[in-house]
Amino acid sequence: MQGRNQKSNWLQSMCGIFLHAMHAPQKLVDLLAHMGISIAQPTIYRSLDSLGKHILADAQKVAATLIAAYTYDNLDIEFKPSVPTIERAGETLKHFTTSMVFPLLHGTTADDLCCSQYLWERSQLNIHAPRYLIPPKPTWLDLMRIHPNTLLVDENMMTVRDRFNAWKFLYNLCHYGPEEFRKHTSEIGKPESVEKIPLAKTPILPLRATMDNNSQVAGNISALTHILSQVGVGDPRVVHVDSGGNQADIDISEHVVLFYGDLGTGKKIEASLKRRSIEGTPWLCLQFNKVEYVCEG
């Protein structure tokens, strides 16, 4: 199993990383390394460090295009002591934030997202925005106007929505209804498409977990700052003291950045935008931030 070429130890590297992930005892790792099944403990650490640096470099390249989106969620871990004592009494639940970055595909360009100032001038959070520029709040009725051609009727006086409802009824009837309808399953076909989104494989790049409690508004603000500081985007005039004194290389003041999260995350970000709306610069008032809710099933 042990090859003579020290640069070709793919199997041993995978075994070593797997042992590290499973928290295998060091004596077991040393034994398997001597048997040629795994790489040694120091090599495992160097491999993980190298993987982390390569992933971070790839994430920074994606973020530098300014057509990247981010998603994050909370990670709560409870560290229970083996023997509870008075000295160790206290909060055992620790809060972290995990995040990922991925590129926006389907022909999205940086110019498409270069509208932060335009949206801020029409935002209800902007205390200096003229009232006549602020549009009314959208409602669910606005969703009905996204595809106006769906309101057209065919020779049977049915719209696209009516035809979809009819297709869905037949689909459920043939798949979940009485057995005698099963034979008509192949006759249903596929539903009528209104606007096809081409299938594309989206690369997902994980970022380093941060010690931010995003169940709080202040924790969400810190999470946003730490996520963007990892990939080198933000306001170059701001020095991130809690991130090693790094400064952003890419200015996103004029661009919109999409953040995806659950409903709780969206509410916290909305509260963060209200809290920071009185600040004087786009970065400090989180002007760049636009949140998209992802409902959990």
C-alpha cells in the first residue's frame, strides 16, 4: 500500500484526514502510519492547513468578482464537563457561526449588482431619503405581475396557472389516487414552463467558523463583518481590529451583496439595518446588505 513516491500518497492522506475527523487516538494514527495505511500526525496537520489555505484563496477569488452570495447559520455546541464542579459551573453552551460563499451564475455581472446607492436613496431606512422616492411596500399581489403573459387565456379560457393546477391535479390523481389511474401516469407529461432556468453546478466554498452568536442582533453584525473580512471585501478605509488588523482589498460600497439565511436570520439582519441606518458611510450602515429568506421545511 505504501508507494515509493512520497508525493503520491492519496490513499494514505485520505485515511489520515478521516482519522483526524473521527478523533482517533494518536497511538492508533502512529500505528497505521508505520503500517503505511495512513500519513503521520504532523503531515495530517500540514495537509489540513494547506487545504484551508487553498479553499480560502478560492473563496477570495470568487468574492473579488463581486458576483458572489453568502449564506450563514448558527452552530451551537454544548461542552459538558465530565465531572461538574462549582469551579466549572457556568455557561456550557457555546455559539458559533458557519458560513459559505458561492458565485452567482446564469449570466450575472458585477454591473447588475452595482445599485447599492440607488436602492439606499429609495430605502425606508434612509432618514435623508426624499419621501417621493420611497416606493410603497410590495405585497403578494406584486408577485402576480412578474409574468404578465400568464394572465392570457387559451382557447379553453385557461391561463398558465389554470393549466398548471390541472396538471398538478392529474399528477396527484395518478400517483396517489386509486390504483386504476396508475396506467395513465405516462400520459401526463411535464408541466408547461414559463421561464426556464438552465441547470448549472454551483461551487460551494466553506469559510472559517467564527465565534459569533447570530441569535443576537450584535452577533449578526459581527458575523457579517467577519465573513466579508475573510474574503477581503468591504471598505478599504476600515481596519478590522478583531480580524488581525486586515484591510479589505475590494470595495463593495457601490455593490449589493446577497446573504441567504432562514427567517430568524432575516429578522436579525433587518434589525441590524435599522440599528445602523444612522451611520455616515455605506459600510457602517450596512448599505450593501440584502437578505434573502430561505424557509426551512
